[in-house]
Amino acid sequence: MVIGNIALFFNPKRLACKKAAQCLKTIIEKEHIKTKILSYDNPEIDKDIDLIFSLGGDGSLLKIVRKSAPHKIKILGLNFGHLGFLTYGRTENLKELVNLIKTDKFCIQERTLLDVRVIRNKKIAFKGIALNECTIKSNKARAVHLDTFYGESELKEYFADGLMLSTPTGSTAYNLAAGGPILEPALNAFVLTPICPHTLAQRPLVLKLENSLFIDGQEEAQLCLDGQVFFNLSKKDRVKINKSTLKAKIIFPNNYDFFKILTLKLNWGGNKKKNYA
């Protein structure tokens, strides 16, 4: 991969991230590649950037994806957080990592994004993209009524603390905590998961999302993208969700194994049983 410009975004709340960014800059510039260090507090993405290193956790990478996706910039995440589903381990040899990038010894996965728009009085009041999920929840401590439509099909009214539409990437995040299923990242599918529904009849629903999903509120609520972007919904607002035409381009090791990550990060299947025979 031909690389002319690299941006190193670091989480300013973690001192180790800043130190690693400075170390990476020194290593990369020895390869005669232009490099600049930027904080997540004010992430401005230049169109001439070829590659982004995201130094933080999965949450940090989510933030950068929403900024970089329109420019089709590749992202490599270094994990300084907790789970790290989308990032390399922080203990990776930085020199070796730079060499892997130079010699194309990695794989790029294009992850699906959600395109979310709020229609108010027949005009777009808000629009954004999400890598993990879009949620609509009550902004008060009570359940909300949400009328939901998939294309021309009515899914009836949900009465719950909220409603979430998750991508395959986000299926291991809030969706999983809310009782939704885990989806393999490459699937062309999404999960509609009610959050604490007030009936046993409403369960998570897997959709292909070739049609638009519409969610109409009957009261004030709050829209949230990836747990980071918030927008207050008024009565009669309509939320329209589609599969985005944009993709997140995330760099993984050549030996990346999603199911191995499940086992490692979530203790999938529990501890190995000892043989007492």
C-alpha cells in the first residue's frame, strides 16, 4: 500500500496513548512518511490522509470511523481500552506493525454502516452514520411507544424502554447486552432489538435492511448513534434508517479470526473443562 500521509489520533485521557503516538511518529517518519499527531478532542480528517492509527479503545475507533468514512480512509486501531474487538493489542511491536503496513501483510475489512436521518415537518432535522448501532430511548425513566415500519410492512407498536438497530459489527456491543444475537461481521443483516420490552411477545428481529426502517415516536425521546452522538426527538418526528452507501475500512491482522476473538474477549463457551479421567 502506497502511504504518503498518516494521522495518529490518540485518546488524551490516557497518557499511554500519547506516549505511544509520539513513539509511532518517530518510527514512521524514519520511513520518510509524513505523520501528524491529533487528539480525539478535535478530530479533523484531511482528505489527503492515506491511513489513520487510532490509539485508544473501540469507542475511540467508532468516533474516528464516523469522520473518516466519507473520505474512504483506512483505519488501524491500537487497543488501550478494555475489550478491543476492533483493535490490535497495545503490546504489539510498533516497528513490526509499521513494517506490516508497508509490505501489505494485513487484511482490510469493509464494515457496514447505518445511515440515520430524522424527518421533522418533511425536512431533514438531523443526519449521521453509525458503525455499531442506532438507539431510540425515552429521555425520562419510563417506557415509550414507538411505531415501527419496515418498508411498507408495519411491525406494530413497540412499548419498551427503547429500540435499537444494530449492525453486525455492533451486535457484540449494546445489542448483546440487551439480549440480541451475535452476527458474523460479513453478514448482510441487522438486528432490531427492543430494550426492556413490556411484553414477552416482542423479541429481537434480524432484518436484511434492503428497505428503509421507519420509527415514529408518539412522545419526546432521544436518538443516539454509537453511544456517542445524541439528538433530542420531538413528537411526530420520524427516524429513517438505511444501510449506508459508505463503508468503514478497518485494518486487521492476516490471521484475524472473529470466532477466536469471541472466545478470547467474551470467554465464549466458558472455561475449558479439566479432564478428571
